Amino acid sequence: MAAPAVVVKRAYKYYGKKDKPDYKPVLEYLDMTVEKGIIYGLLGPSGCGKTTLLSCIVGRRKLDSGEVWVLGGKPGEKGSGVPGPRVGYMPQDIALVAEFTVRDAVYYFGRIYGMKTKKLAERFDFLTNLLELPSGGRLIKTLSGGQQRRVSLAAALVHEPELLILDEPTVGLDPVLRERIWEFLAEQARNGTTVIITTHYIDETKQAHKIGLLRDGQLLDEDSPEEILRRYDCNNLEDAFLKMALRQHELTHRRRSTLTGSPDVIPESSIVNDSRYQSREDFNVVTSSTDVLTSKEKPERIKNGKKGRYKAVLIKSIQQFSRHPGGLIFSILFPIVQVVAFFSAIGHDPRDLHVAVVNHEAAMSPLGIDICRNKSITYVAQREDETCEQYMLSCWFLEEMEKRKLFTIMYNTTAEAKHAVAKRKVYGALRFPQNFSDALALRVTEGHAEDDIVEESTISAWIDMSDHQITNFVKLQLHKAYEAFARRTMRACQKNEDLVQIPVRFEEPVFGVADAEIVAYMAPGVMVTIIFFLAAIVTSTLMISDRLEGVWERSAVAGVQPKEMLQVHIVLQSIVILVQTFEMMIVAYLGYKLPYKGSLVTIACLLFLQGLGGMCFGFLLSVLCSSYTLSFFIATGSFYPMILLCGILWPIEGMPNVLRLISFALPFTLPAKSLRDLMEKGIPFTNPDIYGGFLITIGWIIGTLALCFLRLRYRKI
């Protein structure tokens, strides 16, 4: 006797974990046989285990106990073709790329199987007429549910497989079209194709050669429709199904009353007079499906299979990416937007800062507080006795303030000025004493000054300290205004300018420039974080999208291996990351003249590796997360701690020792420092400060990829 197409023996498949309360069998001691060249109708209510059983048959899930033989071998064995080209699979979900056209969807699976373009075109035309498919240029996401199911069925039929597995293919279809599909399947069966079809329409399975009725994970019976009706003495299959269900309920109740526990596998001794548990030893099952392949078929499939799969996945990824305008804009243009936004918003001096001024010295003059507007007044006069007469020096100080964008608003009293600060009309208040110029002259020229002289020569300041950055800017500008004012005064009196400066001289800096900008310090860290998280978000979104839509699962059934999909994605995403790297460097170094003393090639390599690290982090998110929401939560939740701890916003020298150690292990800290050293110091790659950033980046790439493969390998299927 010829070997059956599918044999399932004593199959058990559990849901959940053994130590959890929801642990229960989805398939329970299930025996099933599907002979070659027949249509096998698998019936049963939702949740009875049909889809789980089909997943085990096509090799996407593993039984907890029992055996499955498909086309002479075990699914997943090398050379079995299952998963692979010997099976045509239509899952319950649509499982098509939404950005595909109708033609693309069918051609994608044809390419996986290595079909030639001419043959694909012929099959597409045939299936279009058979299934009344929409226009080949229509996008899948614009089709109705029924139209999408027809395209999904066409994708399963395109390569004329030996075994055709269809999970509820006729749901929502027109009755006339359903009848046509059944006629086509019957013709395929006559030509040797084996068909397993699940359906909710019990009556239509009368056209099947054999039916199996599944309930609560148990196959109640399997035989031809006529034999089922005869065996249970019924006129229709609904009544037969009801009798089987009642019989199962009685047997289950009887077993529970005799068994004290719930064994992993029900012992054979507990099964009495139940024909569905008859031994299938009379079937001749060969040990390897490679024996079934002819010598002509095998080399061709081996030769074309891998190449066709790579070609199909590559074209799919390109089409999927190019037809998603949001993703295209996000990947290509968003890095430019972010870099431009950073350079436009960060590092510039605050504008329109007003300071309240109470100038008692000017108020006591003949012209009042408007005296500082009189440009004809001489504030410093050199006498013949080489003494220096100073007058209204407060006006010079106010001029130096306005040169530094600190604009003054005059008030009559200190109370009014402080009230303006409290009302946030101004950022600070200054008070000049009545004898400011005379007292300052005495303070500078005399070796000793009384306390009242010191007090009269001191400018009092009240600053709004609630805004740390504005406060520091105002303080810095007041100090610079004083330095410029003091030098100007000493020059007018022909004295050494350094006499009135702090006794510390800042010489030419070893690295960088004297007036360093915060943007130059922050830019390296911002650039590595932008390219890292852009790659992470794009990668995780695309991978999760394929998985949630069922495209990954269906492609795997067609024979596409996870590593092949990952490799194609790595190649395409690497190209995108390369484009992003050049975009950022052009904007930063040419557009905004960011300094760089080191090798631009080394800088580009470090940024590119950071993008690859982000892509690998995206892979990890996609295998760990079951939804977009969870992925975004983890990405956002990891983004802020990494930013806070990597030294971009605050020096790591100010952190506790434990946080500093954590900071050095993050993907941004050392790479940002290496990039900054390349830009500011021009240190060569051989320096540990530079290659340390490369090592931590490569370490993150290897580590995240290892976690991905471990997760994929040990995920329970």
C-alpha cells in the first residue's frame, strides 16, 4: 500500500506552561490519516484545535508528544520540503503584505518556490479567471475581506503543490464561487494533489473524499461522508456530529471517574471500543521524504530554492518599503530634520533678555536717568597730574551689558525692580549706588578702602534662579560685561588692564576653542542617538508588522528561513543606515560647520556601526514584543535612561560610581566620547579612547543578535 500523504499518531499539544492554571491540551491523543490524492475535510467549531493541528502538519509547531508524518517524512527534516515547496498553505488570517498589489502578492510566493516569470504570469492569469481576482494593480489594503481571501487562496495555489492545506478558504465567499473552488480542488485531487481543507460549512464537505470531525482537540471520527452517515445512522452530517459529540462527552466523563490524575498521555488501556484509536501500523511510512522526490526534481529545487527565496524576500522588502510613504520619509528625511532641528535649537544665546536697573548714580545727575543716552558726556578724563577722573561709569557698564544682549529697563526704586523680577517681567535686577564711580576709583587706586567705599562701589544683583540655563547665561554675561567694562576703564586711564581682573589667566586651550559652544559638545552624542534609535524603530516596526500580519509565518511555511529574512533586512537596512550617515555628516560638517580634526572615514564608520547597533536592538524588540505598543513602550523606556546616563545632558563625573559603571556599558557613552575626541582632538583610531567606542558598539551588536537567536531558538512553538 502506498504511503499516506499525512499521518498523525497519538498527538498531544498543550497550551500554556505546566505550572500555570491554564495549562491544558489543545490536541489530545489525536490520530489522523490523509491518503494521497484525496480531499480531506476537517470540521470542527472555533477553538477546537484545527489551526493548531495544521500548524503542526506544516512544521510550524511541534507536538508535545506523538508523531507527524507528511509526504513520507517528518516536517522540518532536511530535504523534506515541509515547510517548503511541497506544501501550499492558506492560513486562517489573510497573511499578505498590505502594501503589495494583487499581482505582487501572488508573485511573491511564486518567487519563493523558484518559479520562472513566464510560468508565474501564466498561473496568475489562470487563477485570476478561476477565483475572479481583482485587477492585478490593486493594493491588498484597498480590497474587501472577501477579495483578500481570494488573493490569499491564489497565493497558495500558484506553484501547484503536492499537498494543499487550506484553513477556511471559503469563508465569506459567494456560493457560486465556493462551488467552483470545490470543483477545482476535486480536479486537483484527481491529478494526485492531496487537499486538507477546514470549513464551517458542514454541508459542502459532502464533496470531500474523507472528513474528520474535531472537537475539544480530539478527532471524533474520520471516514468518507457516506460511511459517516451510515455508521451513525443519520441523514445529515450535523446530526452525525451531534451524536459524536454526545459520545465524546460520555467517554470523557467515564474516564474522569476512573482516573485519579491527569497524565501527559492517556494510556491505551483507558480507550475501549473506540475505532478512532485503531492502529495505523498498516501504513507504510518511509523515513525520509527525500525518497519521494524524483532525481529530476531534487537538484532543481535545491538549486533554485535558496536563490528564489532570497529574490522573493528582497523584492518584497523593497516594495513594502517603497510603497510606505510614511516609513520612507521617516527613514530618509527624518535624520535631516532632526539634525537641523538640533543645530537650529541648541547652542544659541538666549534672546530678548531684559534686566531691571536702578541707577541711583544717574538719578542724582542733572540730566537724571536719561544721562546715559547722552553721547557727548566724557566719562573718564586724564589730568595733568596723571590722575584719572571718572564720571558716570555705570553708563559704560550698561553699554557693555547691551552689547551682550542684556537689555535694560530703568526703574526708580529697588522695590519696583525686584517686584518686576517676581512678576517675571525681567530676568534680574541691578542697583548702582549713588557714588559708584567715585567709590570705584578709590577702591582701585587706594591700597586700602573703608567698608562704605567697598559698599558704594559694588553693584547689587537679584537674579531669577528658577531657570537654571537662563540664570547661568545672565550670570556669565554680567561677568563678561564687568571684564569688558573694567578693561575699558583701565585703558582710558592708561593703566594695566589686568589690575582689575581676577588673578587667573586662561591661556590658549590645549583642545577646542576658548569660547566653546555647547552645541559642539552635545552634537556627537545627539548624532549617535539619532541614528541608533531611528534604525531601532524602523526595524522593530517592519518586523512586528510582518509577524502580526502573518506574512512571516506564511513565508516560513513556504520555506523561507528566519535567517534569510533577517539577512535581507540587514542588507536593505544597512543601505538606509549608510544614507542616513552621509546625510547627517553633510548637514553637520558642511551645513553647520561642525569642527572635525580626525578622519571623516573613521567618523562615518562609527556612526554606521551605531546604526547597525540600533538595527540589532530593533531585532531584539521585534522578537520580544508581541505588539507595536509594547515595542514603543520598551523603546521609549530605554531611550530616556540611556540619554540621561550617557553624559550628553550631564557629565558622568557627577554621577554615583555605580551609575558611572552602568553608563560605560551603554551603547552611547563611549561612542559619543570617541566621536567627540575625533572631532575636537583628532586622535587616531589606534588610541584606546577611540577604538573603545568601536568595541562597545560591536559588543552591543553581537550581544543583541545573540539574544535574538536565543529567543528564536528556545521560543516554544
